[in-house]
Amino acid sequence: MQRIAIVDPSESSRESLRTLLLGVDFVWLEAECARYEYFFDVIQQSMPDLAIVALDADKTKALQMIGQLSVEHPKLPILTISHDHQALLQSLQKGAKYFLTHPVGLEDMLAALRRALGESSNQNDQSSMSSGMIRQSGPSQMIAILGSRGGVGTTSLAVNLAATLASDPANGVALVDLDLALGDADIALEVKGIDNISIADLARNIERLDMNFLRRAMVRHEGTGLAILRHPLEIQDVGILHEGHIERILNLLKISYSHLVLDLSKSMLPTDMMALRMSDTILLTAQLELSSLRNVVRLIHMLGLEDNLAEKIRVVINRVGSESIEEGISMKKAEEVIGKPIFWQVPSDPKSLISARVSGEPLVLHNPKSRVQQSIAGLAQTLCGNSVEPAAETKTKSGWSFFGRK
């Protein structure tokens, strides 16, 4: 736990800063001060790991104090906050190392805290992070799973991809069920200790949402360590959530987990759109049948209307080789129709999937050698930037391998 001291003579902005910091579980507000001239003594007594100085109440006094502080405590990181860009530059000249411009949002504050405390806190924070809620390094990877229609296996892919990523001890993975009305990611895995906290409860308490509250809402799957944030338990609670809630919740999760897997609805609600904007990769899941591929084209067109969304899309063809689904459409023809390469192919293996679901286990535990799990494992490796050795070819009617092609 890293200790922070703040100084801000303005009571209202000091309260806002305090509230922002109380939402971060890896820092402790050691001391706060309402007078610049007293802050040096506060630092001497509390010896924090970071000093935060709000400049706007009296820039001259604040800059003078920063100069003195940087001389007496050269190893103490100082973060300054102001509306005035010139004052921020002057604070850097006086010895501050980091700055933020008003208004300060949670994501900006988290990024600044991680920069300021990251190098010195890796070892010190290890014992306080035994809960698995705070990760140590690297940016979080957010993967959204979007279905081209209902019934294409979106939730199965989301659950098993998340569990596969979580089975690697180096990863901390959370699965977020954003199919708010009819989601069922939580029943695909047998988990213990379920209470009544869901994403709707986080939205109700968004102003006081912090890591402790978030930790209580995450249900843990013992076999893999995967954490699950459930959809609202009551359908009428869906209306509570809006995109601002999703942004706040996902930003908190990003500092806690190395990978977030988001199971989206098919309704393209504002909550889904916020999740898509925040994601690094969008796995658009489809099958080799006309209605599904038509919707792929429509979704790519719609998402292409927003900057930076279309380029995130990776098309995944699910249940390849199922004669009950395919309508004589080859992979080559599918690529021509959607105007985009097929990123990955997952084989049809209903026996393994049904057996795993009935047992309440992910495939990575229930049947790790099954074709479908081998394919999902390869997808996980590829998404993590690791090269995947070509698998032995299993031909479909169109002559393609079941596995992803480069």
C-alpha cells in the first residue's frame, strides 16, 4: 500500500481529490493539508511515497513550496494539478515530476499514480496484493466478444477463452457479463460463494465504488482463478446501468487484471458501445450461414462509422464443420462477402461443449485435449501475441483447417 499526502487550500477541490483517491485501493491517503506553508511539516512527519499538490489556490506559494520540497526530499515524487498549463510547466521546473490538468478523471489519475509509484512500489506492494485484485505490470488487454446474432456460441467462446487465459498463472483474468438482460456466463461455470452483488449493485453505488466494493462483486472460479462479474439479477435493474457506469467499472478492472473478457449483448445498447470503444480487440463471432454473415457485414459497416472501431474487429467463425449449420458457404466465399479475412476458426465439437457445460467446468479443465479447446487455446495465445505452431490439418468441406490461419 502506497502512502500519499495532498495539499489543496480549496475545500471543494480537496474533497473531490480525496474522493478520487479513496476509489483507488493500492494507495492510502496518509495526510491532507489545507495550507501550502504547512505542507513541508506534514511531509516531514508523514514521509509519504507521493506528494500531490493542487496549484490553483495560490500558484506563487505552491511553486515556492515545491522548490523547497524538491531540495529537501529529492527522492519524493511530486504530482501537480492545475487548470493553468503555464503553472504546470513551472512546477516541473521547480522539481515536480508528474502533472495532471483539471478536470481530473479517474482513468487519468490511475495512470498518473501508476507512473509515479510504479517503479518504487513493485516490491512493496506485493504483500498487499495477495488478493489478486492489483496486477503488477503492463497494460491490461480488453477483449470484447460480439455475436453476429443469437445462438452463434458467443457466451461459450467468452467463458472458455477467459478460463483458458486464467489458467496461466501469469495472468489475472476477469469475465464481465454485459448481456445485461439475459446473460448466463455465471451459470456456465460452477462457482462457490455467490452472494447477491451484481454489476447493477456497482452502478447503484457508483459514487463510492472502490476496489474493496469491486472485490466483493467478483465471483471466483476456483479451478482456474477466473473472476466473474455477473449481469443484473433482476431484469428490471438493467435500466439502472448506462455507459458512464460501464466506463468507471471497466477502468477499475483494468488496473486489477491483465485481461478482461467482455460478453456483450446482441442489442448494441449504449453500454455495449462503450465496451467496444474501450476494448483493444473485438471478436465478432459468426457461423457459416447466410443470416449470420449478413449481420457481420452490417456490424462492420455500423462500427466503421466510429473512429478506431472497425480496425479492432477480428472475425471468428464458430462451429466449423457442422453440417447442420453450414449452407454450402466456403471460407473463401465468406471472406469475399464480408470483405475481411477470417481471423480464427473454431471447430464444431458439441459433445465436448455440452459435457463441459453440464459439469460446470470450462473446457480447459474438463477436456483440454478436445479439438475445440485446442483451437481456443491457440486463439488465446495469438491474442497474447505469441506464435502458434500450425496444428495438424482437419479438413472441412471447403478444405480449410479448423484452426486459425495467418
